[in-house]
Amino acid sequence: MTTPAAVAGALTRLAQYNSGDYEPASNPRGFDDGGHVINFPAALADMVTVSNWIAGTFAPVAVTEGPR
């Protein structure tokens, strides 16, 4: 199974988020020094993208009760 481009992009960005100071040029994925305001909503959106893709890759499983 190939990873869709949107998911690959989200995974790449998720790997780049960090707790360093936000600097637009040198550390655009930093959460500190105001970066949380810019990056946290984007990080959540990336998590949703990846989570939805993962959830969609699994087939439903029928659950039945066994003997007691």
C-alpha cells in the first residue's frame, strides 16, 4: 500500500515539530516563543490526517460472544 501524498506530507511535518523557539526562517516548526499559536493547530490537523488514514486502512472486525 502506498502512502497518499497528503499523509506523507503530514508525517514529514509531524517529525519536524519541536519544543524549540519559533523562528520563521530557521525553526518554523518550533512551539516555544509563540510558535504554539502558529504550529499547534497545524500539528493537530496533521494528526487528524494521519489518524484518519490509519483508521481507514483496517477492515472492520466482527465481534461475537463465545461460550462461557
